Amino acid sequence: MAPINEGLWRNNWPTASQEPFEDGLVNGEEPSAAEEAAALMAKEAKGGAVKFGWVKGVLVRCMLNIWGVMLFIRMSWIVGQAGIELTIAIILIATLVTTITGLSTSAITTNGFVRGGGAYYLISRSLGPEFGGSIGLIFAFANAVAVAMYVVGFAETVVEMLSDVDALMTDELNDIRIVGTLTVILLLGISVAGMEWEAKAQIVLLVILLAAIANYFLGTFIPVDNKEPKGFFGYHTAILFENFGPDFREEETFFSVFAIFFPAATGILAGANISGDLADPQSAIPKGTLLAILVTGLTYVAVAVSAGSCIVRDATGDHNDTVSDTVNCTDAACTLGYDFSICKEGGCQYGLMNDFQVMSLVSYFGPLITAGIFSATLSSALASLVSAPKVFQALCKDNIYPGLGIFAKGYGKNNEPLRGYVLTFCIGLAFILIAELNIIAPIISNFFLASYALINFSVFHASLANSPGWRPSFKYYNMWVSLAGSVLCCVVMFVINWWAALVTLLIILALYIYVGYKKPDVNWGSSTQALIYNQALTHCLNLSSVEDHVKNFRPQCLVLAGYPNSRPALLQLVHSFTKNVSLMVCGHVRTVSRRPNFKDLSQDYVRCRRWLIKKRIKAFYSPVFADNLRHGTQLLLQAVGLGRLKPNTLVMGFKNNWSDGNMRDVENYINTIHDAFDLQFGVVILRLMDGLDISHIPGQDELLSPSEKPPKESKDVLISVGPAKDSDSDSCPSKTHSNQSSPLIIRATETKSPLSLTDQRLLESSQMFKKKQGKGTIDVWWLFDDGGLTLLIPYLLTNRSKWGDCRIRVFIGGKINRIDHDRRAMATLLSRFRIDFSDINVLGDINVKPKKHNKLSFKELIEPYRLKEDDMEQEAAERLKAQEPWRITDNELELYKAKTSRQIRLNELLKEHSSSAKLIVVSMPLARKGTVSSALYMCWLETLSKDLPPLLLVRGNHQSVLTFYS
């Protein structure tokens, strides 16, 4: 073995903050290959853990589990009913199912390192936690109840023997409970003593079982005269031909007999279930499982042929029932000197059809068959008693079901699940005390079959996904054969018991939905992920080959939110109309002045993704480094997206504090809007009266991974170093102009300083879109035809339950003498667009001059940004304009005087009509790039939107997003 790099070993060892389980793994975390190898070397160096090879660990266990009690007390009856021909068919079908499952198991186990957990581990790592968690729980439970089944079978045989000698302790039912309880306690003691003792017990039981089988075959070659009246004559072709075909009685059919036999073929996962205790599970599981299936299958066929060749179906047991000359007898027994024709009337107690203990009669030494029955039941019970805790321990370690973690702890050198043993003992004992397992037995068989079906489906799914990581060293499998095996398992489930199959599927579905809803934080590289990737890639390529159509338009939003937790109101509102409808990307421009630290970018990406998942916001996070907001947004606008899954709408927060900051930031902000229009994007700007940015407030949803959280006695405060609060437009809350632009994490004491009244209002408003809005209106001021985006967004909002009680009111401009006409025209248009509305208001006074004091307020607003070129020389004015391009010229003010008045007047009308609206959506004014200065445009937006309820400034790219046609 190659030496393990010591530094790698140390680096990969879990830190104290990870709170590892006994094997050093956090719940759901997978170790690397180096960790596995190093851990294995460490255990070998200690010389403690006991590991089994493929014979003792897999072959012996599988054969003991498959050679169940069915071999001795039901095989002869099956041959009597189905005949040798159909019995072999039944065995072959069952063996086909288990062989395909064995091949699939071999493929999965040779596709990487296999840890403990058996069927659960194989399925969960292949199909993901939803399927694995579902099947793992019921598989562990099935094994626990199977302990009771096998123990009750053993107890019934013991009590029957006691009854024959009149030695019952109380009555038969209570004696079964007493014997079963004592037996399961003994088995628990063997299991708790350790896997080494359990393996030794299995070897002893295997020897007894092999002796019993050999004893039976030896007996078939030694016919005894006193056994002939009971139907045993030794090998005769007459008996073989008579028993070759079926003779179904008592409403039995091929499928009902198959349902009785099939549980005898289960047990092929007995070795895989203790995969954590195998020295080389990748080699041991395929060899041991497949060889066990072959040996046991041949044994069942041999028993069927031998029983059908030397035992007649019916016999009286009476020595006097010999053939007489007066009786017309044609049965095989007649040719051998006996007349059992009376059995056709019923009442005979011997023969294949009537005597379940006929193998004891045939055997060379009858009591050894009884010992074989004991061995078969006890070995199966012991295997189940060991399998259930091992599978359950692996399930609990992954923390799929919160609250079950206490059963993950292991003890001793072999990491024995002692708590799991006790739980399995309690479940088994409970069902032993019931002593009636006729109802639960079919469900358990279906649980096992469901596991087999999913193992087969795992191989098909992994092959279909075509992931480069799927490269098992075991090559003797085929994806379509595995799929056929999965379907066959499902068919057999319904053949055995249709209602039990339905119950099994419902339980799996319920657990699948639960695990899917909880979304455990695990990543095992399942084939489900690989197939989703394949499908997503295929669909993206298919979309790219088709031109966009207006009927399929969706507002795919690039949201300049900075860190996602910085502006929750902005994210929540956009998420309201994009969730399950369209694309949402949280863009984050991180400004740096020198070489960026890309390691920080990658760490922040993981944290922000986790935050979005935790908050159930269906969005992507896309950060970039740039020297300013505009350049970063240009990168995002051009690069974000894949094919048709590409943003078409830029969403920003309004820059509330623009007048207090650097006007170069305003220039970048306005130019960012122009860039979006140049690239054919729609633009949406959200303004809240109290602002959007809460990153400066201590303790607001820090983007910390669990391992980075501070101890309980201290508190982390997230502080963004940079602009003052309400810098809502900037997508980077941290403007330190260095390569460390992450939020600073400061360790503080528990004492909290009280928040200012402004911050309290800001916190309240940041959550306003998270709650249900209640009855109210969404006022749409559709002042320009921008393609319909201004109408589409409110419509999408009202489709959400949070906004479902809100009604749309539409406001349009018009002339006083045409108000009724314009209202009817707009109502007709909205009806053809199939958009519900509660009212339409035509603003006939929209062109009235604004009030004088509002005009004076606007004049005061623009005063600091005017160029005032008349007060200086032309050359100086031109130089200042070049240095500060946002300056407002007198010519510009005069040229756009009417447009300025329109913004002031609109604000007056908005306050008059929409001051109580839940949300205002208003068409955003446009400014010609290069002719309207940034300061003037910013003043327009400020004047239009100030002192109002939550307001969305919306402007489409003049591409139609609404259509009349179906």
C-alpha cells in the first residue's frame, strides 16, 4: 500500500468545531479517499477492529439467510402443488430477481469505497438522501421485525415438540411468547458480545444446516419399507413423471405458490448490510453474494427434483392399503404396490401435499432435520438482529431524520451500535409478544423487495445519467437488465400481496416527501444530481435552438442586491413574481482597487448560496470583482446566464443617499441604467421610504457557515465598511477599496446597544414583503407603452398568495374631454390581455402645471449640481463640465423644462391618488444618454418617487411582453 501523506491526513482531520461522530465525520459528510485509507491504516495499527473476508463475512451470512426454514417445511408442499416443472420455474424466477439485484449490488459496491450501512448506504449514495432515507428506515425496521418472524418460527417448532410429549408450560400461545423471549435475549447477548462471537455462532449454525441438508439427500438414497405407506419410495421414474406437472388444490395458483416461496430467496443483502465490518467490501460483496445465490439456487432445485422423484403427493400411512386385483389403480403408488386412491376424497395426512415434515421422514436421521430447522431460523434471526442496527446506525449518522442521532453512537473497537441493538431487541420483542405475524409478514417481504427494486434502479439511473464518476470495476452488469430487475421486483411485490405492496409504496412515498421537504444538508454526488445536470443541459440547448416568443416571455431578473442578506426587501419582492416562474440572479459587484482575493469570492459564494437555500429563495448568486459598480454590472449584464436562461430585466434599489455621497457614484449609477437599456434589458428600481440596506445594523443574518459560528457566550456582529446606510443602489455593501471586501466579522459581548428609531423603522420595512399583504391595491401608473412590463409584473404579483387579496388599479394619462372614451379603450385592452383590474383612472389633469412650492423644492434640489456656466468663462465652464459631467447646464434645464414639470406633477398626483396603496408601479422616465446629465436624471427620479408607499419604477425595453393571441 502506498504511504499516506502525513500533512494531507492532518489537514483532512475534522476540527473541534465540527463536532464529529465516533468515526470523525460530521452528519452527511463523506470522507475523502485519503481519509478512508488513513483511517483504515490507523485501525490496523491499533490492531483492534475485527474485519471479515468474503467467505465468513458475506458468503456464510447470505447462504444462512437464503436457506431459511422454507427449505425444510414448505419446499415439499410447493413441489406437490406446482409440480417439478413449475417449481423449477418458480425457483428460477426468484433466482433471476436476486441475481440481477446481486449484479446491481456488485456494480454499486465496486464504484468506490463502501462504508457501513448496507442497502441504505448503496441506495442513498446512488439516488440521494430522499430515496436512501426512505428505504433505509423501512429496511432497518423490516430487519427488526424479521427477527421476531424467525424467532416465532423457531418457538413454534419448539412448542410443537413440547406438545407432542405433553410438556407445555401453560398454553401454546403463551409458550411461544416465553420461548421466543428467551431466544431473542440469547441472540441479543451473542450480538452484543461482538461481531467476532456472532460470526462464530453463524459458522456453527452453518455446519448444522449443511449437515441437515446432506442428511436429507442421504436419506433419499436409503428407502425403508416402513416409510412407504407414508409416501416415500425412493427414486422412481413413475413418481418423477407423475409429479412433473402441477396439481393445484384448495384454490392455489402459480402466483400464490410463488408468493409463498419467494421470501425464501431473500436475504442476499445479509453480507452487504455489514459492509462496514468487511476487510474489502468492494471485493467481498460481489463474490460472496453471487456465489451464495448460485449455491442456494442449485440447492433449492436439487431439493425440488429429489422430493418430486421419490415422494408421492398423497399417502394414507396405512400398511394395509396395498394394491388388490379388484381395484383399478393407475397412480405411481399403484405400480409400487400401494393404493392411495382414497386420498382423492381427502383426509390423508402424508405425502408432499399433506405433511410439512416429510423431509424429516425422508432423511437418514430425522432429529437432524429438526436441528436444521432450528439452525435456519436462528441464523436468519441473528443476521437480521445484526443487520438492523448496522443499517440504522448509518442512517442516524447521516442525520437524515433529526432526533435519531442518539443511535449513531458506536462503542468498542468495532464501533458496535449497542443502542441500535437494544432498539432492535425491543421492536422484535414487541412483535414476538404479539405472536401473530400473518399480517405483518407480507409487508416485510415487500420492504425487502422495495430495497431490491431501488438497488436495481440505482444502477440504471447512474448509467442513464452518464456521469464520469460512474465507473464500477465490476463490468458484468447492464443498465437495461437492471431496469428490468427493478420492474420485476415491483411486479413480484404485487404478486405476493397487492395491498402490502400499496402500503409499502405509500410509506416510501411519505418518507420521500418528508426527507425532500426537510432537504438534509448532504452532498453525496448522487446519480439524481448527474441526471438533473444532463436534463438541464439538454433543455438549455433545446431552448437555444428556438426563437423567443411573446407568449413565453418571463421577467428574468438580475438583482443588484450585494450580499443577499443586505437588502431582504428587494429580494423578497422580486422573488414574489419570479418564484417558479422565471430566473432570478442575485448579482454582487465587489469593488476592489487592487488584485482581488478570489479565495474570498469562492468562500462567500458558498455562504450566500446556503443563505438563499435557508431562506427558501429560489435564486442564483453571481459575484464579480470590479473597480466600480458600473463596470461590475456591465460584466454581469453580458456574462450572466446560459442560452435562453439569461436575465432580461435589471432590478436595483433606489439610491436614497445619493445627495450625501460622491457624485461619481451617482454618475456610475445612472450610467448603469443606460447600459442596461443599451443591452436591451428592462429596468426596475425599488424605492422604500426608509431605504433597503440593513447591512450596517448589527446581528442581521450573518452569512456564516455552521463551523464558523462563535461560541454561545459571545456574539458576531456583521459590519459593512463603506458608505452610509441607504446606499441601496450599490450592489456591494463593502467598499473598502481593498482586496478584502468581505463584511468584517467582529466578536462582541452579549450586551446589545439599543437601535436608533431610524434603524428600527428600516428593520421593519425590510420585512414588509415577507408577510401577507392583506386587502389593498397595487396602483399601476402606465404612462408610456414600454411593451407591457409595467403591467406584467403587477399581474404576476397578484397570482401569489401573499398578494392575492390586492387588486390592480390602473392609472393612465388622458384629456378631460375624452376620459370616458379612454377608460373604455383601456378596459377593452386589459380584457384582451386577460389581466384582471378593479378600476381604471384616466388622469385628465396630468398636464396641469405643478404647485409653486413643489417647483421651488425641485429648484433647491438641483442647485448644488448646476454648472452655472453664465457665471464663468466659457473655457472654464467646459473644463469643469469635462471634469464633472454630472453638472446640470442652464441650456439643459431650459430644454427639459416640460419634462421636469411632468415629474413634479406626477408626484403630486401619486400622493393624491396612491398614498394608501400597498405598492405603486409607475413607468420610469427615460433620459437620452449624453444629453441629460446624471444629476438632472437623478433629481427627476428623486422628485417622482419621494414620500410615497413602496414604489417600483419600471421601464421595459419596448419588446412586447403581452399578447392578445392564444
